[in-house]
Amino acid sequence: MVRHSLAAAFAVALIGLAAPASADQGMALPPQPKVRPAGIPVEYTMVSPCIAGMGEHWMNLRDPSSPIYGSYQGKAIFTEIMVPLTQLQSGVSYANLRAVPGYTIDHIDFKFEPQGHPGMPVPHYDLHAYYLSAAQQATICPGGLPDPSMKATSE
């Protein structure tokens, strides 16, 4: 239940990043691509434009507890789950996480967010299972929106 409502909040935050509020519908989704990336399930909707180093985010809006998928340049590039610290502490397990059909996982980023970030403002872990190399990931959407989980640094 917690994961369901937090995933829904993440979708709302991503939609908020993606487009201005619509007076009649609340928040608007970003323009949907004409061609769905291979492997992204048909019931998924793109909920964010391209985020630098990550790509576009796709969610099943009818089942926000489902994994989130990412795409870039028409290809699926990651599977994501966000795991609240309270779930890990209570012993919740996630089984059978996998790439979308036709892809394989190259590497996994498992990042602790002690203060949370927009879309999931509680302490949690972001797990991204990328289907491309870390070097390729670094080139994703260089002019895109900043990653909402990145913290400002003082230099």
C-alpha cells in the first residue's frame, strides 16, 4: 500500500516536471511518442520528458505499484523500482524483477535517498536496472531536465 501511494506520488511529480498544470485535467502528460519503444508494455504511459542521464519514464497509471520503465531514442533502457527504507527494514522482498522482453540488464544503480526527492519524499532506495553500459547511460539526454534526485553541490 505504501509503495502504491508513493509510486502514484512519483508519477504526479514527474508529470509536474513534464508539463504545466491543465485547468480542466489537473496535470497534463508530456506529448506521447508516435511509436512506442520496443518492449514497453501497451498499458504504460510516458510520464516524463527526457531526464539527463536517465531518459523518459513510463508508468502503468492504473497500477502504480508496477515497475517504472525508461526509454531513450525509441529504445527501452531501464527498469526502476523505488523502495522505501521502512519496507527494507520490515523485510519486504522483491522477486523476479527483470528487463522488458528483448533486453538484458547491464548494470544496476542502487542509490539511497535519505531525504527522499520529488515524487517520493521519504527515505528510500532508487533501484535502476540499466540495459546499456554506464558509459552509454552518461550520454543520455544531455540537454534534458536535471535528475530530480540530484542534490545541488557547492563548489
